[in-house]
Amino acid sequence: MKYFDVHTHTNYSPLDTQAKEISIECAEKNIFYVDIGTNVDTSSIAIKHAQEFPNVYACVGLHPNDIEKIDLAIAMDEIESLLLEYRTKKIVAIGETGLDYHYENFDKDAQEAVFIKHIELAKKYKLPLMVHIRDAHEDAIKILKAHAKGLKVIIHCFTGNSSLVKRYVELDYYISINGVITFNSAIDLREAIKEIPMNRLLSETDAPWLSPAPERGKVNTPLKILYVVDEIAKVLGKNKETIAKCLFQNALDVFNLAV
């Protein structure tokens, strides 16, 4: 079986010092993954990993929590410079971008402006959009409806309920599920994923965070995508091989890849 972790961070500590070993071990288990940039530096590292490791791809952008205390105009220019130089060398998406209202003193106007700029980049370079949304679904949906028409959109790290799934399904977006699905507390999420069309369901780890049960609390890696796929198959009452094949094909489709 082949697996695709559509959202991970081996460009972040403590995984960055083990990136080569992780890629090799993942390759042995037929695991492909996308390293996600959250700022200029981690986007550059993601590209480096994509160049060095056959089973790794890159996504470049500015996370909403990473936009404070930087010159946004310069940072966005640097992200576009990376796209201009490496677009054809395994950059498969723009992001992660979006809105995060979870922490105090966030700059809502700046987050929204940068989110829209990422959408414009995705349109310009014809790439899918990797979206992070935390405590901000209403505003995010409003912006996406207004600006992202015609784009492939991935709602990353989805942990919502069935009614929220239906809103994203109406927009024909891809919805990505990670290790949270294995948590005992994820009752609503396990019901919600039954509402996701099979051709819009994706799997991720968001490593090094959100390690799935039974390894919750430990450092996560793309290798643990196996737990996520197992749990999705269990929840949907389907054969693991069938689900793994479906999730893998969906990843190829959204990123326009042939592996």
C-alpha cells in the first residue's frame, strides 16, 4: 500500500535534524509527504527537502501566527521569489495560510490581507491552497467564497463537526484529517468524516505535533500516517487497503501529481 501525508513539518525542530532518516524510512514504507512552510525560512527548508528526497514535496507560505513582527511585503515577495525559482521543482501548493483567532492580540486585518495575497498567488501559479483555520471559520469561509473561486482548497487539520463539513463540501473543498481522529474525545469528528465525499478526503499528520493514539504526547512524524489511515478506515467501516488507495489518489489529484 501507498500512503500520502499531505501536511507535515520535517522542516521544524526536532524533525529537521532527522529529515534524511525520516524520508528514507518513509520511502521504505511507501509514504510520500508534503513539507509545509510557515515562513520564508521553513518554506526554503521544505524546498530543500523536496529537492533532496524523492518522496517529499514542498508547500510555501506564511502561517497566520508567523506574520507578526515581520515586513509582510518583503516576506510575500520572498515567497513569490521561491515560487519563481522552484515552481517546477516539486512545489505543489501555497500555504499554509489562513486565519487563527485562537491566541490573544492577533491582528485580524493583517491575517485577512495576507490570506488574500496567498489566494492570489495560488491563482497566479495555478496551485492548490493549504488552509489553516482556528476559531475563525466564519471569516475564512467568507474570504474563500469571495476570492478563491476556481481554486483547489485543502482545509488542513479539520477537527470540526458534521455541519461544518457540509459547508466545506458545498464549496467542493478537500478536507484533511490527522491524528486527532484517534483521540477518545474526537466523537464529533468521527461522525463528521462520514459526511466527506470519498474523493475529497485527505490524510495528514501535522508532525511534529498531534501524534495519534496510542503515541499521544510523543513527537509525531510522517511515519505515523499509518495510524491515521487505520482509524479513518475503521470509522468509515471500510477495508484499510481501499481507504489507503483512495486517500493516496486524492492526494495525487489535488497536487496534480503522478507517482
